[in-house]
Amino acid sequence: MDQHKFERLVLPDESYNSALLQTAHPPAWRNPEPRDKYNLVVVGAGPAGIITARAAVAVGAKVALIERDLVGGECINVGCIPSKAIIRTSRLYAEMRDAENFGAQIPTGIKIDFPAAMERMRRIRARLSRFRGSAARLSSVGVDVYFGEARFAGPDAIVVDNKTLRFKKALIATGARPKSAAIPGLAEAGYLTNESVFDLTECPRRLMVIGGGPLGCELAQAFSRLGSRVTIVQDEPMFLGNEERDAAQILSDALARDGIAVHLNTQTVGVRVPGKEKVVDLVSDGDKTTVTVDEILVGIGSKPNVEGMNLESAGVEYNSEDGIPINDFLQTSNPRIFAAGDVCSEHKFPHIETAAARIVVQNALFFGRRRLSALAIPWCTYTDPEIAHIGLYVTEARAKNIPVKTFTVLMHEVDRAITDGEEEGFVKIHVREGTDKILGATVVASHAGEMICEISLAMSSGIGLGALANVNHPYPTQAQAIKMAADTYNSTRMTPTLRWILKQWLTW
């Protein structure tokens, strides 16, 4: 067991990290003796691995789960849960500073307690780990939990801790790790990633964030609101390169309003440490600038964890950049071995792992033929405002020669958004022209992640946009914007003749 990997979690007198370690990788854990042959061996105990293992055991399968680090994976330990905890605290500070816009007085002497915010995050992380990432709980329901490095020893066997586990089917769900940036001097200067930033106990006075994806934007805004002077650098012309351009522009404006120095279309070409400070060299359109900071956070994406497993012996194709190729049934080049999650997915979100896990259980154990492409999967960037999306973008639909019509409602037209002082954003719903079939949607709003669920349900159930006009929302809610878009769609379906008949009826 590589105990040194986990020492960073145990800070002096830090009970919450100690509790997390006891749950997610108990130091005294003893690996079980292997059974004769497992129905399913799962490599990686992130969301995909845990859900697959629990679901398979629930239907009577013999299951082994192998983890080399912490049960719960990135999501609980260094991803979604810790980031959302500090985002919530940072939003509270932003709301206090904005009190006058809500008819209240700004509290005097607002003092940011960064250590308390991080302690709250660690408390929440340890609490959720007891239920979502507990090795003991998994063992108690019948999963054989092994800690150690997994190496395939052929197409139907895996070795861990010098024990050979034979299987009928296997799942690789080893996740991904942060990409390192090839910037001269960066490694020597030292930098943070999502795997280390949540270990901070003091807020960096000056922080540079390299990368304008979801991670970079979320943490740039959070740290700015928690008192850091933040600079964010993105080498592309806009943040969130795959999102709607007007959504990305709203986010860019929001970050600037939070006092973040925004450098778009800018390359980071070097890092120097002349003293205790880090000097970062930037280039944009040939112009060179330097920014002096105390810490650098790199969030430029992730690389799949495929090395060191001897996948060649199992007949599983892979490459270090894209991970493991899979078909629509989540099978690898060895049809007995499946893959799910960040190790093989283009979109790296825990809820996609959850959906994929259910497909694996059906396809691997019950000869199912469920397809990943059949799923309508939303995602959300948890900035303020949030940006959520599901389905096709207009550009994708046009590239496929699908005629599209878009119905847009601006949030400043929605009563509840006005009363909440959260008028920034919109709801855009794309349908196939001539029908009400929903192809995709983008929501930019304070709670876009919650609002997109109604559209996700409609798409998953084959419900058209017109039918959403019949959904009764409590009044007032910001989700009323979806109903308003549906009403607009229905109004376009009325022919001139029908309009004339209705007008005569109403005036009779």
C-alpha cells in the first residue's frame, strides 16, 4: 500500500482529513482473499466504479473493486464536492458585499475567514465520504474491496497486491488526472491543480489561473470572492470554448465584474522565480506582459489514467491522450472488458459516469444492448451565473444538416429573476424546425443546473416543447422561463385562419 500518497491529507490536528482517510483508504485495511472467479472486476472506485459494483452485487453478482488511491475518486475528494463547498461560501461573501442592491445595508467589517471556509469544505467532504466513498460500506454489501495497483495478467485476470483475480467481465474506470502545462519554468516554480488546491489553508494574496474551462472559471471566481487578486489566462478568444458564444460572453463579463483580470487569446510563455514571488510571462497578439503572483493554478484539462495496467496483455487498445476507445455499448477492443468515466469519455462529469455505470451492469451481466448515445445528458458550469447545457448546439445541428429553430427567453423578462436581482442570462431551447422535438438547450441563470433538469426529463421521455407549456410551475419561479419558451413555440403554430377564428370568438 502506497501510504506516502495519502500523508498530504492529514494536516496537523486536522480531524476531518483524518476521518476522510479512515473512510476512503483505511490505513489498516487488509485485502480479502480472491474468490474462484468474479462475475465482474472493477478497476477504479470513482462514481462509475462504485455504482457499477453496488448495482452488480445487488443483483447477485460476485464483484471485486480495486482502488489505488481514495474510494470516491476525484468527485468527492478533489473535484465536485470540495469545489462546490467553497463556491457556496464565496457566493455568500459576494451577496454580503452586494447587500445595497437588495435594500439592505452592507455588513460592517466583512472579514473573510478563508481557513474556516476550507474547514467547512473538509467537513462536508468527510461527511459525504462516509456515504458515497466508504470502503467499509462497500464491503458490508458484499463487494470485495482491494487497495493497490491493478495490472492485467491476460484477457481474464488482474493482479493486485500479489493476488490474482480472475473474472468473466471487467470494467476499467480509472478516471483521469490533471494535465501538466508545457510552460518553461512552471514545474520549477511549482503550481496547483485540483488535486492540491483544496489543501490550502491560507488564501493566496495573488493567484493566476491558467485555463478557461469549467474548472478554471469556477475556481477563479471563487478565489476572487474569497479575497485573492485573481488573473485568469485563456489561450482561446473566449472562455468555455464549446459553449454558446453569448453564454461565454456573459461569463466573461461576470468574471471581470468580480475584479478578475481577464486575459483572453493569451499564451503563457514562461514562469520565473527571482525571489519569493512568481513572475509569469504572457504574450497576446505579439504584445508581451508580465504578471507577478504568489500561486499558479493550472486547469487546462485532464489526461486519462491508462498507464501501468498492462492493458496490452488484456487486448485493450488505448492511447495516452484520448484514453480507451469504446463502442456505443461501452465495450473496449476486448468485448469482455468495458470502460466508463473519464478514462474514455469526451465529457468528463460524474453524472455521465453514473449513467454509464448502469449501462455497464445491464450490458455486461445481462447481455443488454443499451447504448450510450441514447442518453440525453446535461452538464453545468457552476459559476455565477451558472451555465447549463444539454443536447445539440445550433452549430452541431447545422453541421448534421438538421434544420433548427430556437426559442429564447431572457431572464430579465422573468418575474422571479427580477425579484431575485438575478436578471442576467437566458433560456434557449432548440427544436427541429417544423416540429416541437427538442434537440438541445442552454440555460444561463443563477440556478441553471436545477432548471436544465426539466428539459432533460422532456428530452429523455420524448416530450416536445409544446407540451412543456402545460406544466404548472409554482409562481414565481425562474423555471417559468422554460414555460414561456414553450408558450412562444405554441403561438407560432397558430395559422392566420385560426388566429382570425379565435379573434372572432373572443369578440363575439
